[in-house]
Amino acid sequence: MPTENLTGVTPSTRLPSITISLFSYGHANGPIIQQPSQSRRHKTLAYNIRHLPNPPRHVRVNSTGLSRRLQKEFLQHDTVEAFLVKVKSELVTAIKTECDLLLHSAEKAEQGPKDSHESSHLNEEDTLDCPDIDIVVTICCEEGRHRSVAFVEELARKLATFKNGVDPSQPWHLSVNITHRDVGDPIDLEQSSGQQKRANKAQAKSRQKERRENGDKFRSQLGHYDEEG
């Protein structure tokens, strides 16, 4: 007799794997063009945050939303924090809904011989390269360099708190990818996993010089970013 399972998949399969792809971009530079998803469940959540307050101009001039200083200036506003809470809540709800639909699909596949092929597909074709659930979250500001970037970085930090599920009754494996489309081509090579380290003054001066000489360009590693203004 199969044991009761609340993870969103049949007992013979691993826990549901979920990939959340966070995109920041600028409205002025056109929409995000999404690639076709190979996952069994796919969902897109789109948010426009141009109504949220901009950090001070003197902070924006020499920094992008990857700067911890700019992030702190932006995140100190109650309206920003409230919108972060809203997006996180809607994202958690979307994940739970997709897990429930995945469970329903697996249970339906076990009901009869006509669905045996689907059941085999669910059990045998899971790979780490193709998650069960793929959720794309797009965050749009005006230019895609400050507010949307800072918002995505903070959202990624918040998502890290439930990478294994929100409660024991519904566990999952969650991974988060970050893409800042309009930040530019890179010169810095520092990995960020949602938590940047503040540079000392000498490093900050060096980076400011590099930005002047190279046209304010940046380099990413593994879809994560780190820059201090």
C-alpha cells in the first residue's frame, strides 16, 4: 500500500524541484523575451515597480541596484517593503498551487492503464536539468538599472529562507536564478548569492576608476551579481 505523500509528487519520485528565475529590466528598453520552458509546470508573474520611490540621484549616478548602499536607500521606504511582502506572498501561493496541480496530475496518472504512460513519464524522466516547476518573475522599473535590480536582489534573499519549503507538510527543492538584463556588460567578477559584501574604501575607489575607464560596465558569474558604489 502506498504511503501518504504531501510533497506534490508520487512516493516513488523525489521531492518536487522548483526553479524561480528572477529578471530585472527597464520598461524603456523593451519587454523580457522568455525562452520556452521544458518543465511540467510553468508560470510567469510580472510586476511593474515604477511607482516605487527612486533612491537619491547622487546615489544612482555612480551605482546600480547591485550596490548595497543603493539597496539600503531604496529598501528603507515602507512602500517598498510592503510591495516586497506582497510579491513574496503571491510567489509562495503560486508555488503551493503548482505543487498541488503536480500532485493531482500524478494521482490521476495512477488511476488507470490509459494513464500508465504518463505515470512512467512522471517517475522516470525527472532530471535536475528540467525542474518540475518553473516560475519566472519579471520586475520592471524605468531603466532597469536601479530599483528593479535592488528589488530582485532583496527578493532573492527572502526566497532563500524557504528553499526547502514553507513548512514540513509540503517540502520541496528550490533554486533561484537572477538575471539583470539592463545592468550592462561586466568588468567585475565577484559572485553574489543574494548577500553582497561591502567593499573597503580602497576597493571602492578602484572600482570607481574602472567604471570611468570602461564605461560603467559589469560582469556576472552564474547569474548572480555584486557591485559596490
